[in-house]
Amino acid sequence: MPDPDRREPLATRRHPSATAAGRLSDRMAGWPRWVRPTMAGAGALFLILLLVRQPLADRLWPETRAQVLREEAAIALAEGRLTAEDGSGARELYEAALAMDPDRNEAREGLARVALAALAQAEAANDAGDVDATTAALALARALSAPRAEVERVAAASHARQAGLAGREELHARAEAAYARGDLYGSANAALPLYQRILGFWPDDADALRGREDALGDLLQQARDALRRGHYAQAARAVAVARSHDAGHVDLPDTQARLGEERDALLARADRDRDAGQLERAEATYRDLLEADPDAVDAGEGLALVAAAHGRRAERAAADFRFADADAALAEAARIAPDSAAVLAAMRQVDGARQAHARLRPEGSRDQRREQVATLLAQFEAAERRGDLLTPPGESAYDRLRAARALAPDDPEVRAASERLLPAAVACFDRELRANRLARTRACLDARVALAETESALATARRRLAQRWLAVGAERLGAGEIGGARAAYDAARELDPGLPELSEFAERLRVAGSVAR
């Protein structure tokens, strides 16, 4: 029996927890080796879960975040913050909650309460004479589908209050004075806006109706005069203003018809100038059309084609190693359409020519360079006799001629050789296109560009190759190969950004891509 008065040395006494830990350690000593790492990993995973539990909960149970948004929205509503651009308004918070959790009705009910609160704010602002606040609150109420009868009631009250404050006789006097000095539109104090304001308050005001009719007649006459002077953009603005004030004015159809005829003529003239290489004149006309109608697709496409034509000029200049001219043409192209695929392709082409020129930079005396040119021309003729016009790389007639042009671009024999090789490059293009070898067709096209073929012939070749790429894209799309179809579309767009079929194929790609995702 142990002695109760016996005391063990301090070093040998153990705390109960230490004793338990020791027993656990003794038992674990007999466990397999994989147990301890597994338990350590489980502990670490538990700690990670503790740290990320809230973000993970937001992903796995989005209603948790939606509930927070609804609570924040309720607070904003109670404080009268109905809407805010930074997203902290009640409307934005309820809409975010609804997007996150569309199956619950709390957010919809909250938006309905915001609509009623907007109505109340509009009524209070109207009573206080705050026109801007009344207008903004009514717009919010309408956007949130507040009861239509209540919206119209508050709007009518606001309208009546503004009419009472407007001063009918004063408005008439200001409108007539503006009309007398020829100030028809362009500011709130011009005749047409003032007549419109009068009619907004008093729709049957005979004097205002008659004044607006006269002012619109004068404005449309000014539009026709501007058309006769060739000022299309000015005429288009005047017609647009007239249409916004009275789409049924008696003089409007005839003026619009004349405007349309002038627009068609301008667009055709710009296209002809572009095709003839008159790029600056074509650009100015396209910009006039866009000034009148910024959404004019055909004018925008024409401007993109002008940029592409500048890019092709740069390519041809670089092929002759005239890099100052190439850089000037590239600058024009980038100014018009810096993100155009055709312009970016031209930049790459010019960079490649610059690198090639650096590799071929002439060395030695003038006589030595003349001997090198003679040797290269002899090699060119030998390759031409063998039929090695564009291949193999480095040994072809084209590559030998290119090296000779780097040494002596203005040499008459070099230029004569270029003219002789061009028909071979054209035949190469046609042959490879018929065989559907599109990468080699593009190489033949690049040779035609380098050999300074005419702009119209190059434009036709680019379109033919672009159309073939789109045909390949359609086959890929039909087979479900969306990546291949998109690559074919990009190749076609780089070749000919004005190809009419591009927009339709782009829409097909978009729809197919969204379904695939």
C-alpha cells in the first residue's frame, strides 16, 4: 500500500494532462507511418476552412450574400437613399440581391417599396418647387413600374406648377424675339425650344403652333440651301432638328428626299476616290457623313477601308525599302483606325521588311555592290528558268530579286526584273487559291504587294482570298470547330476588313460561341 506521506521528486511528478498525452504518444508509436501526416494535413485543412469559410459560404450559398444586400437596401430605403451611382442606393442593392437570388420575392417587394418612396419624394420636391428633384424622382418611379395612375397624378401636378411659374406671355415674347433675329435652334433660348416649351404647357396655343410652323419652314429652307452649297453635314443637322420638333411638317419629306440623294452621291464619290487612291479626299467625305450621322455603318466601313489602303501603301513602300514613305503611310493608317486588323498587319509587314533590309544592308564600295547586284540578277534568272519563282525560301527568284532591290532599288535592270516576275506571282496566287492552299496563296499575295502591283488588282485579290477564308470558316463552324472558324474569320478580316459577309459570319460565331460556353 503506497505511503500517503511519500513525495516524489519534482522531476518525476507529471501533470494529469501530460500523463494522458504520454499515453496517447505511446499508443501512436505503434500506429502506421501514414497516420501522423494524415492527421496533420486534416488539421491544416480545418484551419484553412476556418479562414475561408465566409467567401466559401458566399459561393456555395449565395442567398447568404443576397440576404446581406437586402438588409443594406432596407437601411438605404429607410434613410431615403433611393438610388446612387456608386451602387449604395436602395434600388441598386435590391437589384443586386435579385440578380444573385432570383427565386426569392423579398428583393422584388423591396423594389416596389422603392418605387412608392420615389413617388413620395417627387410629390415633396414638387411642393417645394424643386423641378430637377421632381423630374429625377418621377423618372425613378417610372423605371421601377410604380402605379401608373399615381405617377401621372404627380406628373400632372408638377406640370401645372411649372406652367404657373413659366409666364406664358414672357415665353411668347422671348420666342418671337429669337425667331426675329434668326436664332432657330441650338440653345434653350432659341425660337424652336421656346415654342416647344410653350406647347408642352399649353398644347393648343395657336400662336405657338403657328410660330413653330414658320420657324420649321425657315429651318428646312436653310437645309436645302446648305445642300445646294455642298454643306451636307449642316443640312443633315437642320433636318434632324426639324424632325425632332414636328415629324409631320409639310416641307420635311421633300427635304429629306434631297438629303438622301445627296448622301448617296457623297458616299459613291468617296468610294470612287478611295478606289482611285485619292485617300485624303475620300477620308474627308466619309468624315462629313459621320459628322451628320455618327452611327452610319457604311461611312464607318469606308473610313476603315481608307486606313487599310494607307496600310497597303506602307507595305508597297517597305517592299521597295522606302521606309520613310512607309512610316508616313502607316502613321496615316494608325491615325484613322489604330486597332484595325489590316493596319496591324501592315505594321508587321513593314517591320519584317525593315529587318530583311537590315540583313541585306550593302557593304563594300559602289563597284562591289554593282557586282553583287549583277550576281543576284544572274541567280534570279537561273531560278526563273528552273521555275523556282517563290520557293524554296532564300533560293527563289523572288528572294534573289528582293536582295537585289535592297542593294539597288532604282536600278533599271532590277525594276525590269520586278515587272517580269509579277505575272508569275499572279499565276502563283491563282494556282494556289484553286488548290485551296490558303497559306501559300497568302505568300503569293505578299509577293504581289512587294512587286508593286496596282491597288485595284491587289484589292480584288485580297477579297477573293478573304472570301475563301470565310468559306473555310463556315465549314469549320458547321463541324462544331469554333476555334478553327474564329481563326478563319480573323484571317479574312485581316485581308479585307470591308468584306460585306464579315458581319453576318461574326454574328454566327458569337451565337455559336455563347451556346458552346
